[in-house]
Amino acid sequence: MDNLKEALKRKGINPSYQRMKIFEYLQGNKSHPTVDMIYKDLSSEIPTLSKTTIYNTLKLFAEKGMINCLLIEGNELRFDPNTSPHGHFFCVKCGAIYDVQLDEDCIEKIKKASSNEGHRVSELQITFRGICKNCLEKLH
Amino acid sequence: MDNLKEALKRKGINPSYQRMKIFEYLQGNKSHPTVDMIYKDLSSEIPTLSKTTIYNTLKLFAEKGMINCLLIEGNELRFDPNTSPHGHFFCVKCGAIYDVQLDEDCIEKIKKASSNEGHRVSELQITFRGICKNCLEKLH
DNA sequence: ATCATTGCAAACACTTTGCATACGC
DNA sequence: GCGTATGCAAAGTGTTTGCAATGAT
């Protein structure tokens, strides 16, 4: 718990109990959870937890560059503690989201395509949609 | 108007007045409009037009592969009549969305990265965020 | 007459806001 | 004690649904 506290402090974030718990949850959960998932999973441990706090906390984390907000499916935000450049595969069948490692050269090349048109690119989101490995196997 | 009618028929879509008008609007408007933009722009011409009809029509067009639905910013769907593979640049300052031409080889390479992990990719969305050319120029 | 399309109103789902309470130094 | 963090309730926003009215053949 102390290392969580230190990690938040280092980012200039006051390490309250809720913030530490949400941060811990994100670290141990790479499934790109929604606010609702975080709420459901943590409210047994923190019965008074409110969604407002989760929204506030995630917004704060995102502002400090600790997590990325993803808009992948429907109207639900998802949160990703992995801020290194990578893509996401969304399974239209089961709704799972997988990280996809991408070739660095390709990412640079693609970023340049946009810069070349005169825009200043700060972020790049690459999202795949299709049917995931697990669902494909179940079809047999 | 007749060529619009034919285009819809060819796709197996009953060419009602509303559908033709919405299709025409999309053809002449490459700014990736939202439902609200379409509604505001067309309701002067079609005073009885309802958003439900726009939603229904766009859903139908998307199912027939005539347009793509984009989830780029906030919680608003955007619609793109250009179904060839390309990326989108979203300006965080003015909200404009630009098409970005992408290197075909790169797209193929990136698609493979995901297929290699065992998933079956059917769609790929590439979205840039940053400050657009116009806004950069205004900063001087 | 029949079937598809339209469009209003209500329901929904996710997010944000306003504000009073509780917490921590 | 004071400033920040929390959390309830209400409002806001985009989308979907239910269903009656309309339109086309």
C-alpha cells in the first residue's frame, strides 16, 4: 500500500484511501475496465464509494498522464493504465478488449502522415474490431 | 435526385424521401456530421423530420456498408460516407475532423499485428488527436 | 388492405454538476 | 479551523424503444 501512496505522491496527487484503491485496482486489472466495473468490484470493499468519486479520480489520473481514456464501444469510457503506445482489439462478440503490440516504425510512419498535412499530433488511438481468439475457438 | 434513388435501390434500400435527403446530405458533407448536425441542417428543408428517422436511416446505411460510424470524441456518433480505409485527425481546439490518407502497407502491417495474436480483424479505426493546421496558424 | 416508414414521447444509459457532509493536516 | 475530497441527488446529453399515425403500392 505504501508504494501506491508514493506513486501517487510522485505524480502530485494527494493519496486518499479511495484514490489508492482505484489506482491499485487499475494496476491489477488490465481489462480496460469501465466506471461501472470499477464501482461494482470496489464497492464491496468500500461500501460508501460513489461513482462520482470514481469519475473524479479517473479524470485526475488522466490529467496527470497516469492512465488513458479510451472510447472504444458504445457510450462507455474505458480506462487503460498502460500509457505506452499500443493498439486495442475489441471483440464484437464477447466485448473483451485486448492490447495489441504495434510496430514502432509503423506508428511513427502513420503519425507522420498526419503531421505532413500540417497538424500537430499529440495522441494516436488505433482500434481493431472483430472476433477474438477465444470466440473463434468456441465456434467449432 | 434520380441518381440518389438509384444508388439506394442498388444497395437494396427503399428510397424514401427522407432517406434520399439524408444520403444526399452525407454525400455533399465530408465533415463527419453528428446526428444533431444532420437534423439541424435538414429540418429547414424537411420540417417534420425527426431524429428517430435519422438514427434509423444511418443505422440502415451502416448495415448496408454505405457509411461508417465513428466514435471519435465525447459521446457523439459521427458518420462517414467515405468507407475506404483512412484515418481521422480530431482537433482538440476547434473540434474539426480531417481525413488522413494512410500508407496501405502500413495498414496491412498493423492489421497483421492483431491477426497474428489469433483474432479475426474486420475493422480498423485510426484516430489522431492534436491541434489542426488552421488552429496552429491562428496562434501566431 | 397491407406493409414499411415516419416521428413523437418516454425510457435508457452514461456522465457531469451542485452542494452539503466528512476528512486530514 | 480550513481547504480538500467525498458522495448523494438532480440535471444533462446522446441514443434507443414503444407505438400510433402516415404513406406507398
